[in-house]
Amino acid sequence: MHTVRHLKIRSAPLLAVVLTAGGCAPGPPPPVFPALFGFGVSWLIVGLLAWIGVMLWKRRGPVPPRRTDYLTEAINGIHKRLNLLEDRIEQLEKRRDGKHG
């Protein structure tokens, strides 16, 4: 003899599958874009916005060239500093040799 509780437990997986499949069913179609003011006027507005976007994009002007010589400038700066340090070391060695010589 089946009890009510036993039937609920047996039908729970079947109910879950049916509800899951029902959740994936297609709904009503979305509104056709742009359906804001009517078919003709909306497309004119979209065209006007696209034209404004293109004009702003063209007005932006040329893109400035990227600097790629920063590494060369850094190496040249290091080289100059090393030359100055070498000169100072030579001067200190000459002074030391002059005092002891």
C-alpha cells in the first residue's frame, strides 16, 4: 500500500526535471530594436546617433606617435654618469698618488 508521503518522494525527481525543462522554454520574443517612437523615427534617431559618433571619432585627430626611445635615453644617461664617476675616481687616485709619491 502506497502512502501519500511515499508518492511525494517518488515524484520529486520527476517534478524537478519537468520544472527545469519548463524554465528553459522560450518566452515571448524581445521587442524589435528600436521600438521606442515607432519604426521610422527610431531608425532615424539611431542613424543620427551613429553619424554623431563617426563625426566625433574623426574630430579626435591623429594619434600622437608613441615614444619607443626611452630605453636608449636611459642607457645613455647611465653611460654619462659612469663616465663622470670614472673621471672622479681617476682624480682621487692622482691626488692620493701625489700625496704618497
